Amino acid sequence: MVGQLRSVVLDCPDPGELASFYEKLLGAQRLAGGSDTWVVIVASGTRLAFQRSGDYQPPAFPDPHGSQQFHLDVLVEDVETAEKQVLELGARLLQKETDGAFRVYADPVGHPFCLMWLDA
């Protein structure tokens, strides 16, 4: 082993605002010591960090000519119920899968994430 993963870091225009979205989505806790350029939350033992990027451009999904770079999979008891909640938080639906195992959303600044049934 070379090292251990410490954090997943998301570029964004406003770290505090995007951290608030993920705090509510994941039931996460914000770590002390953040700034207007860097905020860290912890959800189920996993660190998500948000860093300001002045020239942030959201990924396009789906984009046949590019890549989404990464996405987060979020397990939920019921996607129908969770969908209403994430839409109220500012997410938007990108794609409903026909197999019914997951749905793809974008967070308020465009990062894709999936809601997945816990038992899928």
C-alpha cells in the first residue's frame, strides 16, 4: 500500500454553500476550521471537502464527448421519497434509469450523484 485516502474533494464556486447541501443530503457534520475557500464535512466516516474554484465549470451529463470525472452513489431506503427531498435541497434530476436500481441527479453546482435503493 502506498497511502490511504483522506478526502474526496469537489471544486465549486462556493464551498460553504455546497457543503451545506451535502450536510443535509448525507446527515454529515462540518469540521471546524473551514474558510471561504475550503470546507470539510464528514459523513459516515468519509471526508468530503469542497474547495473554491474561480473558474469552475460543471461537468455535462451525459456527455458523449467528455467524462463526468466521478460521481457519488448515495444509498437510500426509498428513491421516490429521497428524490423529493434532494429536489427540495436544490438538486435536479438528470436521468431515471429504466432498470429501477438508481437515478442520476446533479447537485446545485452540477456534480452528478446517484440515489440507489439500499437493497438493490
